Amino acid sequence: MFYELYLRSFCDGNGDGIGDFIGAERKLDYLANLGIEGIWLLPILHSPSYHGYSVIDFFSVNPIYGTLKDLRNFLASAHKLDLKVILDLPMNHTSPNHEWFLKALNGEKPYRDWYLFLKDEQWLKARRHWDGEQVWTNYSGQWVYTLFGPGSPDLNYESSSLWQQMKEVLTFWLSVGFDGFRFDAAKHIFDFSLEKGICEYQHSRNIAFWKEMTAHCRSISPNSIFVSEVWDDAQIVDLYSAIFGIGFNFPLAEDLKTSVATRDPELLVKSLRTDLNRSFRSKRSYESGVFLTNHDMSRLVSVMDGDEKLSLLAMSVLLSLPGVPFFYYGEELGMEGVYNTYFNEEQLEPFLWFENGYGPGQTEWKALGKNHPHSGRSLEAQKAVDGSYFERFRAILEFRKNNSWLRLATMRGLKRRENLVILRVVGESRSAYIYHNLGKRRVALEDVSNLQIINGSL
Ligand code: ACG
């Protein structure tokens, strides 16, 4: 199990209201006690943006988070607790303030080749695949390809010197002590066709790129962990996951949430059936990164319209599935947040340690949209009562911790009976039937021998 951590909002170690390495190091015990095995650290490289995905220096940490030494200490302490830490690395683009980009605008080599400058006016017609946004930005008279908007000009991997440069970046962060990477925007390395002048994924070239990058990492650190972020249909997710070893299962995340929210197992069953029919069946070439929410999505309780029981039901279905589960910081408290394409701050709010909103380590870098003090949601308040959301969430985590064999298990059977979803999961030395009741009514099971029942009726 991995915990997705947004450092700025987690724990403040120096009293400036911004989460940092020193603060997070102090909370490693809290994380280890949740039963997780690893941390996915959202971008911490030097960047002017609050989300950190537009980097201005690939070889330094964001000074608001501390020093490289603080980071090394954080990593060493995490390792002492047997926690792996993977770094979210956005290699597809930089900040427009990056020195490379400023030099590229000046026409300096090799940097000029590291970005894609407009060569044909027709290219301006290109639109982003999923929402029709324009993909070119004019910087003082020069048009540059910017798939994710003006704040992040794309790097142009047609240039082999850039491949070399990025290998140095990977070497550096592995030497700092990271156990691997969550590779951001993995399908976007080559996503503009120079021949056609349109946005078009070139999956085979992307795969070749990632094969070389991951092989480079493995040559330095053979047990490196890689997770691919490819938000796409199942067969595309598969393509990349086979290279990385773990791939986020985006289709499952959406289908599982919709099924639980509507209490209709259809989509979940469809999605699981796709998984069942894929490589999970016999020879596994990779593990599925199963999750419900991340920083690009609304938080779980918000998706379930405030219904805590449904949120916990979704979580318990998730943690009964084979693969490597990931969950987003603050989900264990039931924090809320609704995704907004242009400004995703609401899902990045300060972790609520204290009920009055103040206390050692509490971050307060932004005005709160959803998660307010005195809401009963803080860790402090929830620890003080029996049967809190946190306690029930933890019980589900505990279940998974005690059934870690599920990670490498294989789904061998899947059935739907009205609102029941029945899975047969087989591991090396154990197997189980798992029943999930998505309906409102209790369901009597005739033969309960050899059954492990995870969800009763609500
Ligand atoms: C990553 C990070 C994100 C970050 C960036 C850029 C990339 O997690 O925080 O933004 O560094 C696309 C990309 C992803 C990207 C998200 C935000 N995430 O592929 O890499 O955008 C469709 C598309 C997807 C698209 C998704 C977005 O196919 O490519 O993701 O829509 O909604 C079905 C379909 C599936 C479809 C979904 C949803 O499931 O099968 O194809 O996905 O429906 O419709 C950060 C900031 C940004 C900033 C940027 C520079 O968050 O604000 O602009 O950095």
C-alpha cells in the first residue's frame, strides 16, 4: 500500500505554515502505523507553482520544503521504518522560468532543440485530445508547444542530448535515496505529430523512451520501483505498465466509484472482467496500481456526496483487489474536495491535525475551501471518539495489512448476483471468495463455508 503525500499540506516543521521535510519526518510513525509500505511524494523539485509540476531546476529541492540534507534525513528515517519513497517526476515539461527555456527563447544550443517551436502556422489549429484546449503559447513573439498550458512548455525529446540530461536527473535522485519514481504524464513524451501537425500519441516511441529511462535506473539501482501515470483506456494503460512494473488502473478507479455511488455493480463488474481477461489471468508481467482518488480528482467523500458509508464501502472493495493499492493523503480523515480543471487547490488542503485548526505541525498555506476547523474531521477529534470515520478507514487498512497476500493474488472468478459482486481470488498459499454487497438490503448467503465476507450489508 502506498500513501500519496502532498508535502506542502502535510506537516510544518519550521512554523511558516508550509509543510516540509522536517515536519513530514516527524509524522513517519503516523504513516507507518497506518500500515502502508510506501510513500508517493508529489513533486518536491524547485518549482514556482503550488502543485510543483512545473520545475525550474531538476537538481534541487523546492527551498520552501527544506534543504537536500533535510530530504536525505527524511528518506533515511523512512527507510528505517521500512517505508519506500518514490518521487513524482514531471519530465514532460518545465516551468517557463527554467533556465533551459529562457536560453531556448534566446536561440541558444542545445536548449533551443529541447522545446518545440512552431514551424508551420497550420500547427496552431491543433487542440488538446481530451478537452479541445489550444496547445501553443506565444512567449514574446515565439510560439511554443505547451500541452498543459502556458505554465509548462513541453520538453522536446526529439533531441538525444535531452535524453542524456534526463538520465543524469534520474541518477541524481536515486543517489539522494529515492526508491523509484512515479513518472508523470508518461504517454505525453511524444504526443504531437510533426508530420500531421496535430496532437497524436506516439505510444511506441514513448515506450522506447521509458524502456531506456527505466533500464538506466535499474543499472544504478536494480530494485527501483516505477509507477506509470497513463490516464487512458485499459489496453493503453497495459502497454506502459508492462515497462514500469506498476501502472495506475484509471479505468477501474472510475468504474468502482460510479458503481458504489449508484449502488449498481455493472461498471465495476465490467472493469474487473477486463482485468480478469488481461495479463492478471496467468502470467503477470506487471502489477495493477489500484486506487480511488488522487490529486487530479475529487476526494472520495465528495464523490459519494458526503455519504461516509459509501466511501468506506468503495475503500473496502478496493482493498480486496489484487495489485498495489494507493490512497491519497487526508482520505483517511474523510477530507472533502471537488476537482476543478483550472485550479485544483481544493483537493490539496492542509491535513487536519487539530480540531481548532492550530497546533504543532499544522499547515495553513491557503484559505480553506472545504476542510474547516471545528468540523469534527480532524485527526484529533476523530481519535477522541469511537466509531469515527478514521477508525473505520483504519480497520479496512488493517484488513489489507493482514492479508498482504492479496497483492500478488490472481482474480480467478467473478460473478454478479443482483447487488452482490463475488470474486474468487487465489494467492500462492491462500485463496478466498470475497463478497461485496453494493445494495441497501442485507443478503443471506446459503453456503458460507470457505467464504471470507468483507462487506456485509450497509
Ligand atoms: C498529471 C498530473 C497532474 C499534472 C500533470 C502535468 C500531469 O497528475 O497533476 O498537472 O504535469 C491528462 C494527462 C495526465 C494529467 C492530467 C491532469 N495528470 O494525461 O497526465 O491530464 C482524459 C485524457 C487524459 C487526461 C484526463 C484529464 O485521456 O490524458 O489526463 O482526461 O481529465 C476516461 C478515459 C480517459 C479520460 C478520462 C477523463 O477514463 O478513458 O482517457 O482521460 O475518462 O475524461 C499539473 C496541475 C495542472 C497544471 C500542470 C502543469 O495539476 O493544473 O496545468 O501540472
